[in-house]
Amino acid sequence: MSDLDRFFATCLFEIDNCSDLSSIDAVRMAIFGKNGKITEIMKSLKNMTPREKREFGEKINNIKEKVRARLQEKTRTLELDDMEKKLSSEFVDVFMPARPYSPGLVHPLSKTEEEISGVLASYGFRFADGPEIESEYMNFTALNMPDHHPARTMHDTFYMKIPADKDGCKLLRTHTSPVQVRAMLQHKPPLRFFSIGRVFRNDYDATHTPMFSQIEGLMVDIDVGFAHLKWFMSDILKQFFAIPNLALRFRTSFFPFTEPSVEVDINYEIKNGKVVFGTGDKWMEIGGAGVVHPTVLEHGNVDAAKYQGIAFGFGLERLATLKYGVPDLRGYFESDDRWRKSFGFSFFA
Amino acid sequence: MRFTFNWLKNHLSTELSIEQVSKRLTSIGIEVENFSDPDTLFKNFKLARIVQVQNHPNADKLKLCSVIDSSGKTYQIVCGAPNVAPGLTAVLAMPGAIIPYSGVVLKKSKIRGIESEGMMCSHKELALPSEENDSIIDLGPNVDLSESVGNALGLDGGIIDVSITPNRGDCLSVKGIARDLAAAGVGEFLPCSNVSCPSSFEFPITINYENSDGCKKYAPVMAFRVIRGIDNSTAIAKIKNIFMALGQKSISPIVDLANLFMMDCGRPLHVYDLNKIEGEIAVRFANPKEEFIDLSGNKHQLLQDMMVSADNKSVLCLLGIMGSQKVACDKYTTDILLESALFDPIFISRTGAVLNLTSDSRSRFERGVDRDSCFSELENATKLILDFCGGTASNIIVLGKHPDVQDNVTITKSKLRSISGCDLDWNESRQILKKLGLRETSSSDETATFLIPSWRCDLSIEEDLVEEVLRISGYDNVVEKKFDTWVVTDDEILNKKRHIFTTKKLLAAKGLSEVISYSFIKAEHASIFDESGSLVQLLNPINTDMGVMRSSLIPNLIVAAIRSLHYGQLHVEIFEIGNVFCGDCSQNLNIAGLRAGVTHERSWAQPSRVVDLFDAKSDLLVVLDHFGIDEKNVTLKLDAPSYYHPSRSGVMWSGKRKLGYFGELHPKINKLFGIAEKLICFEFLRPDIEVASRETPYNSKVFPKIARDFAFLFKASDSVGSLLNDIYKLDAKIIRADIFDCFEINCAEKSIGLSIVMEAADRTLTEEEAQEVSEKVINYVKGVGGKLRGK
């Protein structure tokens, strides 16, 4: 082993033996300092031949580079050790509670409205709006419920304390169906519309609230009939509930504004005390539908000889209840904190 | 409407079970709400007669009864009912029976040490309507013990409860329901044989239309008959039992029979006690303000367009709706006048609606009863009464005549196809209509014309016939058909709704929760929050707390907040998006939020504070920003509505458009609602505005920004927040201006820390330029009354 080799080995040994940053500084000085070992070694250079000088120089430079790298590496390791030691003393009790954070919640009816809107819009149905304070004409007469039609008494109507005009009394609309007529009066067929909004009936008990919300749909075209209605109802409900094998049942019913009129049921069964849709042979009512009565088309300025319409309606609360398990209709409008925490939706949902 | 299965079978011969029939009824549009099958219900029940009653050795109130069943077997039963006595016929539940009321399965058990081999049941235990609570059922001494329990109780094969849609007046009768079922393939319809009862004496009183033409318009035909010598005091056990099982009140034999008859064939009859009629009877319009006292003793004031029958003294009957108390039958009634008539549906409906009088008779007449059967039904009713109550009948007298109506409706194959959307068999379709009682008067391969039967008032157009075909053949036969979807990209209303959805999410992200509340509120609250001075009132509200359409969303938010605070919440953050209403009935969408209490629960990490108007200001600005309105373009005024605190509230404007309010509510509101916590609210009045897109140009080059802080002295009462908007206008290089500090030095002065950040889009600003901008700011602030501190 030459002197240089021994020197190299000694340097590495000293570096590796350092246990803190101050001792590594001392080692650095001892090797590279003004009066350090390198300077000492370089002194021997002056007695050498040029060839020896070149060989020795090359060798010492190589050693210097390797020692520097070792020093750097050791320094970084010691620095990290030092930081870890310091950090471990910076104790914070992470089990302490976080800073207060309480995001608000979106009402389940808004969530349901957004979802069903998206489904209907995807078929090319446009949103149509109508006023909540309607005329007697729009709410009843235009929908084939003339004065003293027995069906009017099925709707417990709220009337406004305002004198009647040519369109009769002002009232709180009892259903969203007047929007059908408004949409037909505003647009030429073929047309596809839906509406979602509040409706009002003078009925207040365990299963009724005087205000609730309906979803209404109307399609008027040259070739559209009950067969299309059947497909459409089935398709939108499958999408809304995200149940591809949901079965539907159509039962005869009566609405003055459709002919024929049906009530629509979806299938379910009770599994482990829970209602599961899309399986089983029990039926739950979900909405009404039918082929638009020619009188209603005429009130909407649509040529009933040329066009036909299909229409349907659902209760928004019912859809929300069935999809999200909200138990009691009244809860929707009572603004109760606990109810909201159970059934409200995070804004990301 | 409720009826028994065996009653239905009087009109329909079928082998199907009550369950099968019920399913079919629902599918053809006669919705069965409930049905009970007595064979299932009363499995393990039997009839038994008490033969001996002894005291229970270990209990004063209990008895030991020996009872015997139809096979002669005796059982020992422990019973506590007060009415146990030898000879009583009871309904005996045997071990294994499920008690209808409780759903409990009965077991053999020892009661106070003595074994009871079964239980004698009360009406309540069998879930049957009854006025007696403790007593066990006594079916009387004449019941055959081998009879089924269901029959002995009058359940008569089971009870079916249906709801009838308003178009089907003909199905407000068991006969009508049977006819529909037969058409739907459930057995065969059994038509009634028409009877005629011979007259034993001459019709004894005078009845006339007073104004013949007018009366005939609304009461085209009326038939009358007198029956004398009836017994109205002896209850008819069979009818009483059926009525009890149906939950229908039994009144007197004659009234019960008339009701039974109406339920059976759909024709309401009116029965007058003949001996209470004074003089002649006139069928006429009511006199102005004429008084009518109905069956229940309620007084009504009649209008001139209502029709009555009246004797020389008073109104006897409000035609088609209800009789008067005066001529009502009671147990002493022996002679009756029977009326069978036809009335105009709209006329009946209007009269009933105006007087707010409902009756079984009204609900049938306003839906339409068979217009051709006044006489034949009067004959059938007479027979029923003579059979059950005895007596003899007079001849029939008739006012007016049956209307001569021939309704023909044509159905085309093409309409059948276009409405159904599929190809239904033409012959089968016509067959269905025929089975429903429509008579085909002509037909071809493409069209068929039918005569509408007199009982189907609801069939008048081609679509009605198509519905009948579909209803009976079933919607399952219609094969689904797809239609193409349309691609719609310009639905502005939907885009607007979507923007509202995202606004809800934004507010939720800001910590506010959504509520949805009633659109009508208390008048007292509404008027305080009304700016327009005109509110819309409801004519017939649920109660006065819901009497007026709201013109602001705030009152309901306050009510909700109070509820939360009472419940122990320390802080409330809620919002609602909904319509508010003006006096002219127009509606506007509003967005409103309310905060009350502290910012958050006490926390070690962050002090909480009571919320203030600046929280609401920030809420409103976030909403405005979401609608594309930059704070820099908003002007603030101080004239918020009177329900806001006069000096802690503001109004935001954009040009001439009032955007909304924010601030603390006036303490008078706290007082009115009885709430101590400050109420911090905002209202955005214009969600209808077009959402502006953001127009901040993007500069990819970056140059150093220069920041300068200033401290100014102002009078304590100076308003300084609005300086910021003006400072932006001083120089385009100012990209941010903020007040970072504000404190009062003494009562007279306050110090304001103002920070300015400047930047040029195309170069590094020089020190001189920065100085120039700073001077502009200083000079401007001086101009509005600020003093630069330290100078």
C-alpha cells in the first residue's frame, strides 16, 4: 500500500467515524484546510520529476474528489439525523380536534330535481315554467275540467282573495299540468317539454302537506302514442333509479286531461325489512300518465287531427322518498336540523 | 265504496276467488284499496253457543263457560265479558287462530289456574266496527252453528273496498262493477229481472212542476209512488249485519233499504214520510233566501237557481242532494212517498258546491246516473221494500219524461292504432265494446259505430272508446316503442335552473344549509317584510298562519332558525331559493340566507365570534360573483328595507338594478319573533338576470408587483369602505386595494390601514412610477377627508 493509498483509507475512516456536524467540519479542515494533510502532501511534489509529478497529481486529484464526495454524503446524512432529532422534540398532540369545519347541506328535493331534470333533458325535453298563482282557466278549464266537473272537487284548491277576471278566479295551481297548455301555446309542435315546480292543495294531515312538488312531461308529435309512453316511462325511471331491470305496471285510471289515463307502478319486494326496487312482484304507485285529451290539445292551439300527445306526472317528494328513503312527507318542509343531517346532501354528492 | 263479495256475485257468476277478482278490478281501473277473505281471516274460528256459565274459582270478574259447537262437542272457555249468558251465540277462536286486531296467534292457556280451550271474541278483536267495546259478539239464538263465521258476521264472502274515479258514476254500484268485470272476462253478468208491483190504491197526493220548462231542464223526469202500511220499527237482521260489516251506519229499515238499493244499482232514491207532508207538493226553484233544514238539522239559505220539492209549508227536499229533517222517516213511519228521478249533473254539482253539502246521492247524480231507468228502478225498489217491510203500493205517477238521447260514437281502426301505438285486433276490440253494453249499429273493416248505453255518461268521443278497449284488453298487450332523442343545446330555462343548482352547492360549500318552506305565511309576518305594500291573501287558507303569499323569504328562515336555536344549536346557517309574490300575483325567484349565533362551536384552535353583517355581505358577494357581477361594479347604498337595522345594513346596486340586501335585522323583528340572537341576513333579488361571463384578460408575462401600505386618519364617523372602488379608478396600474386594518384612536378618530398593489402589464414599474401612483392615492384620500399619518 503506497502512502497515498494509506492516506485515502485514513480519510475515509475519519469521515465515517464522525458522529456530528462539528466533528465532520474538523475532519474537513484537517484534510483540506490551509495546514491540512493535502497541503502537506503537496509539499512533496516539488522534489519530483515532471513525469512523477503528473502521475502523482492525477492520483491525488482522484483521491481528493472521492474524499470530497464522501464528506458531502456524510454531511447530508448527519444533517438529516440532526433534523430528525430536532423534529422529534417538536411535539404536537395530533389527537386534538381539527379546526372547525361545517359545510352546509343541499335539500334532498333539490338533489332529486337536478337528477330527474338531467334524465329528461337527455331525451331532448326542454324545461318549461309556469306561475304558481294560476288562473282557474289554465288550472282547470284548459285541462278539460269545465266548471263543476266532479274532478275539480278532487283537487282541494286554494283560491286567492282577488276578484275574478275573464280567466276566472286566481288560485294556487293544484298541479303542474297547466304548464302543458302554456308550452303548447308558446311553441309549435312537434314539441317536448318538462316542468318541475311547487303545487298546492288544501289538505294537511299525516300523509298530506298543503304544498308539494310535481314533475310534468309532455311530448306532442305526429306519431306518438301509448306504446311510446310505455317505453319512455320505463326508460326514464330505470335511469333515475339506476335500476336497469325495473319493471313497470300500467293501471287504468282517470285524469280529465288524458285519454286513456293510467297510473304507473314499479315493482319491489321487501328484503330484510328494506324495500328493494326492480325485483319481486309487489307494486308501488309512482305516477300518472296518458295520451293527451284532444280538448287539451285544442286549448293549446294544437291541431288535434294532425298531432297527438303523451303526458306524465310524478310527485317529486315521492321520487325522493323512494330513492333516498326519506320517511315522512312533512319533514321536507319543516327545516329541522336533525332531519337535514339525515337526508341532506353534501354539495359534492 | 265497500261491498261484499257475495253481493257482487248476485250480479256476476264467477268461479274466481275474491283475491283474483280484486286484482282484475284494479287492472281495469277500479282500484281495490282493500279486500278481506273471510275463509283466510277466520281459519280456526267457529260458531259456538254458551250452555252453562259458572263463576271462576280464583277470579271475581271471570266466568267459566261451557260452550257447544255444531258437532255437539263442548269446550271450557274462560271469559271476562259482562254479557256472557247461556244461549248466547259467540264467535269462538280456537288455538292456532290469528286474532285480526292484534295479529297474535291464539294458544291454549291457563287463566288464573283454569284451562281455557279457546277465546270468545268481541267485535274489536275481529277488527269489526262496533260501538261496544267489552262485550263479546252475540249473534242471537237463531243462528245455525254450522254456518261459516264470515257469513254469520255478515261478511258475506268477504269485503271489497274500491275507489271509483270521478268519470265512472255507473261503477258507484255493485251492478256496474259486475258489468265491467264481466266485460273483462271475469264470469258472466247476470241482468236483473225487472218486476212490476201491482197498485193497490190510487196515488193519493198532488205533485206538480211549478215552472214546467225551467224544472224540466234540471229535473227532466221524476217518478213517485206511495207505499202504505210498512213496518219501519223492526230491524232487518241481515241488512244490519251487512251494514255493520261494511262500516255503514244502520238508520231504519226503510232508509237502509233505500241505501242498499242505491249501492246495488246506482240509483239514489228519496223516501219521504208521507204523513209529515202538509198539503200538495210542488217541484220548483227555491225562493230567494228560502230556508232548508237538512237531515242533520243544519240550516241552509237557498239560492234561486236551486231546486226543491216543497209542501204548502216548507222545503221537503233539496233535489238530488238531501232531504229535510221535517219529512225524514223514523221508527213510527208507516206510509212513505218514494221518489226516483233524474237530475242534471252540473246542476247538482253546483248546488252541492255552493252549499258545501255532500251526500251519496249528490256524488252519484253529479257523475251521472242511468238516464233511462227511473221507472223500472222504482218498481224494483218497491218490490224490495214490500218484501222486507210489508205494505201495499199505489200506482206510479210521472213528471216529465226520460230524455230522448241517442248517443252514437264512431271508432276507427286508425285512431285505435294511433292512440295505442300498436295494432290491436279489430274484432276483439269491437267485442270488448259490445260486452260493455255498447250496441254496434254499423261496422266495417275500418270503422264501427256504437250506441252508448244510458248508464255510460262518460263516453262521448272516439278517444273514450279507444280507452275502453285498452282498459279491458290491458296495457300489457301494448308493445313498447322507442322514439329518437333530440339534442338540445339552447334550453335557456334549463341552463338557468342549472345555475340555480350550482348556486345551492356554492352556498352549501360556504356553510349554509338549504331549507324549503311553505309559500304562504302568517299575515302579521308577511306585512312586516313587504316592501310593495300589496300582498296576496288566500281566500281559504289551512289556518291563519298560512294566510298570505310571502313577499320575502326571510320570515320562514327566521322561524327555522328559532327552531334550531331552541333545539340547542349555537349557530344557524341556512338559505332558501324560492318564489316570492307581489300583490298583482306575479312571482319572482329570490335567494336568501340567514346566519345567527356564533361562527362555530367553541374550539381550542380558533376563537368563535358572533356573526355580523359582514358575514352576510360576504355571502351576498359570493352569490353575485357566481352570477358574474364583480364587486368593483357594485354600488352600495344604505336604504335597506325597514326590517333591517337602519345603520347595520346595505343595499347593493349594479347601475340602476337593485341586486339585493344584506345586514343585521332590525331589533323590532327580534322582539316580534321573540328571539335574542342577532339575525344576519342577505337577499339576492335578481336571480333572473343573465349570468355575465368573466372578462379578465390573461397576461402570460410576469412583471414584479410593487406593494405600498399607507395609514390614514379619519373621523370616527367617516364611511371609508367605499373608497376602494374609487381608488381602483385612479390608475389602471392598481390591481388590488384593501383595507387591512381599522381601529379607533380615540372617540373622534380612527386609523385606516390601506394596502395598494400595482403592476404594469408590459414592463417592470420604476420607482418613480410607483411614487406617482402613491401620490395619486394620497391626494385622493386627502381629498375625501383622510390625513396621512406621521406627516
